[in-house]
Amino acid sequence: MKKAYIPLILLVLVILEGLAINLLPKEIVLSDYLIIAHWVLAFLVYITVYYDEDDTYYSVIYAFIFGLFIDVIYTGILGVYMFSYGFVVYVMNRLRNLLYRNFYVLLLLGVIAFVMADFLIYIMYSVVGITDMVWQDYLLRRLLPTLAANLLFLLFLFPIFKKRLIRWSEEQLEQGN
Amino acid sequence: MRFFRNKRLFIFLIGFILLVMLVGYTYRERLNITFAEELINDTVGWIQSAVHIPVNFTVDVVSNIQEFKDTYEENQILKEQLSQYRSLVYEVQEVRKENEELRDVLNLLESDSIRSHEAIQAIVIARSPERWLEQVTINKGKKHGVQANMLVMTADGMIGKIQSASNYTSRVKLVTGFDQFNRISAMVSREDARNIFGMIEGFDEETNSLLFRIIEESEKDLEEGDLVLSSGMGGVFPAGVPIGTVKEVTSDQYGLTQIALVEPSADLYDINNVIILDRSVEQVEDLGDVVDDETEGDNEE
């Protein structure tokens, strides 16, 4: 049963992302700045840092599955979130093996993940012609506000999930042995 | 054997090819989505509508408290407007009656008018976090009669069109996400059949307004504050739905045609209750009264 917690939390985050825009004040939504919720990615960073062992790839598998969900539910263009999340979380997974598990590593990986994922999405949407924003505009109007907002969400998750994920990870190890 | 040692590279390449295939297959406007997508959309839509209720309730309470301040002033204005409306209602009744009589004389059915339509009420249950796509999800789908390309409006005016419909939910593309592939034929009405016709061609992010390109032949006396309505000429949307008001008139980059910047009349941020309009005329055509090729495959609008 405990194995189902993580996919369930991810599913709830996917659904809540659809309501995320209601949390922002009207002035920001109507202004030139675009803030995109990457809440699923934020939780995937937690799974990478606190749940995955050196030789497990749970976070990568979840990244592909729930990235695809976001594509199907919110955009209709399949593959964009799926591969950008999947690829970024795979890189995080490899990087984590070189580093310790602590708060600063979590923040560092979070920053790298949000920037890489959003930039990959920007590149892919530019290629298929969904957006024609020039990259300077993109940097100021979308990437930086998005990064700031999602880092806040990352910090918000810390007290709730840090200890739980470590406990779940240990339990899963015991079961495995 | 060296090939297999590079397993990681191999997987990466396969993934890349898969990505290009998936995106290439799905990035265009699709009127029909696959069964698997429908299934996911319907299931998630069910949870979304359940989650939506408490979240909306709290958001409403917060905004209600803010609105209390303006209530008194608004009330005064509304009372004034109400007295004006009363006379308008009588006038409308008279005009409607006359219209009916004239139709009778001409042997026209009510459903023959491009103005007539059937309305489906729906609630917005989610908004896409990806802001470049400008999509919202509503809680009505094919089972309720919603189909792709129908017009979606709020009480204030048009907000978008149905992009794709699942069984119990559908995705709406907002006017702010429109481009050359999602044109709407629109008009500004004038007396003496001098209506100004044109196309809503897209959304300009810099000025936050819709681009209304005026057709060469029509009159060019467009003024600020003119109301732009859908004209029903494209064959998909009903006529007479308000789209927005003219903010500024300029000429296009070659100086050949005029373009008006139109401010959408509906609030595109706070969308809750929407109405989906199905044009009635099309159904008559479907029954075989009018069979021609022109009306088919018209997904340009």
C-alpha cells in the first residue's frame, strides 16, 4: 500500500496544477510575466534526492509517466513535458550520485531541474511554432518568474515530505532485501 | 558488440526518435483525440470537478470580501441601468414579434437563421498551467452534445472555441491563443447594409488585444469603441456573439489592409460559467437539405 503513496501524490499534484492559476493575483496573470507551475517536477526532485537509491530509477519512470499525463490533460501535444521531465530527472538522478543528500543539494538540483526543463519546453514549443518569443524575452518574462515561484513551492514541500520520503525509502529497501 | 555497450546512447537515440514522432503527430490541430487520451481526460476530469468545488469556494470567499467595498456604488449604477432596460425589453418584444411575422411571410424557419443556436451550459474545471497554449477544461463533453470547433462564450462575450471533446470533458482554446489557423469571421454592424466585415486573425501579446483584419472591399470608417461581433459567415459559429470593442485602428505592415486592435469584451482571467453555442443551421444541412462541398472540412474558423 505504501508504494502507492508516491504515484498518488504525483497524480494529485497534476490535478492541482490545473487550479494553480487561481492562486496567483489577477495583476500577475494579466501582466506580461508568465508563471508556469512545475509542481510535479518539484516533487520529482524530492523523490530523486530522498527516495531513490544509487541504482534505482523510480523518479525517472515517474517523470515519464506523469509528464505524459500533463501532456494529455493540459496541452494535447504529446511528448513535450514527457521527454523534458524524463530527461531532466535522469540527469538529476546521475548528478545526485556525485553529491550528498541534504537541503542545499536539493535546492541546487531544484534550480537546475526547473531551468533545464522549462528551457527544453521552450525549445520544443519554438520548433513546432507554438511560441515565437525571442530568448531574451523568454528569459525575463517566463524563465525567471517561473523559477522563483517553483522554488517557493519546493521550499513549501520540504517540511511535509522530507522525513516521510526517507522513511518510505528505508521501508522499501527492507522489503527488497 | 561495441554497439550494445553503448546502451545508454542507444536508448537516448530511440527516445529522441520517439519524441520527434509523438510531437510531430500531435502538434497540429486535432479534431479527434485518441481513445486512450479520452479515457485519461474523462477520469481526471471527474476528479478535477470534485476538487474544483472546495478550491473555488475559498477563492470566491476571498474575492467576495474584497467586492463588498464596491457594492453600494455598483448598486446605484445598476438601479439606473435597470430602469433603462425596462423600456428596452418592450422594444425587443415588439421587434421580435415583427421579426416572426416577417419570417412567416417569407416562409423561413426559425432554424434557418444563422443567428439561432442551441446553448450548452458548462463549468470550467481546470486551466492549463502551460500559459503559451491558453486552454481551459470544461465539464461537458460529447455525451452532452459538445463537438470540436463550437463557439464558447461567457455572458460578456466570446472566449474561445472547443479544441477537442472527450466523452465527459472538453478542452477550450481561448481567443488569446488564436493564430492564423483559428480565424473567426467578424463584423462591425452599421446602418444601411454598410457593415464592415473582416477576420479575427490572432492575438497580439504586446497590446493584449485581438487583431481584426478588415476585408478590402468593405467600408473603412471604423471608430474606437465600435463593437465587433461574430458574423456567422465562416459556416461554423453562430452570428451575433460579441467579441470585443475596437481600441485602435492601424494599417498592416504592407499598408494594404486595415487592422483594428480589438479588446476582448469577456474577462479572460476569471472564467467560471461558460456557454457553448451549437449552430442550428448546420444540422439542417446535415439532414441533406443542402449538400455541397463548400460546407465540408471547414475547420478554418
